[in-house]
Amino acid sequence: MNTRVKILTGTLLCMLLLLAPAGAITVNHLDITVAENGDALITGDYSMNWIEQAVVYPAGVSILAVNAPDNAVIHSISPNQVRVTVQKLVQVRRTADSTVYTTPAFSASDAQKELDQFWFANMVSLDLTPGTLTLTFPDGATVEDSDLSSVPSFVYTIAM
């Protein structure tokens, strides 16, 4: 698995960590805003029940603070949303007359492989299928996907 996929999967896992040892997390929406240099501001909206908010959320914040990747900056965490900037998530290739942005592909199985590394993996399930993804590129163009169980790599070109 390449580094970009691991980073995106890690961001999803950050949301999962907030729920350990809860039963499930439902990802409602991922919003990814791509900067010109390939950094990405990711906002993940998810659902937790009131018991998870009261019991699991405080423990999950501590776990996330210790396990955040070096190239990620956590801006905020709440019982229903996480905002993080991941440096160099999107590959940027410049040509004489354009800039090409390539986003990493990811799937629910990629996230599950990463999740399986944690002691609480058998207690947590990840539900990506109801979620939607919105990608916003530096020129304001957006791409939407509604099947988060498998998101292809997107290639977007901005002509100069």
C-alpha cells in the first residue's frame, strides 16, 4: 500500500479511534480540500451514539493524540467530526502548461487492514457505505463520490 493510501486510511482510523471499544462508526461525509502543494484539509463527519460520546470519546481523543502521523496536523476533534491537515496527501505534477493533481485511491478493505493492527479491532466496525466524499481542488472545482466502500484515484488537471 502506498504512503498516500496509508495516510488517507490513517485519517479514517483516527475517526475509528474515537470509538474504541464501541460497536460501530458510520462515516457520513468526507470533505477533502486540496491545496496547491498537495496538502489536504480533511473534514470527516461521522455518527456516534450518546454512550459512545460519554464513555469512548474521551479515551479516543487521548489515543489519537499519541498515534497521529508525523505529517498530520489535527485541528479539531469532536464526537461527530474530525478536522486534520495531511501534508502531501495528493501527488502534484507540474508541466509547462498545467498542474496535475492525483488523489490516492482507497477502499474499506484498506481501512480494515489498518484497523486490524489495533487491539480493539474485533470490537469496532467501520461503515463507509452511507458516506459521501467531496474533493475540492485549488481552482474550486469539485468531485463527488457516494460509494466510499471503494474510492478510485482522481486525476485533475488545471491548465495554466
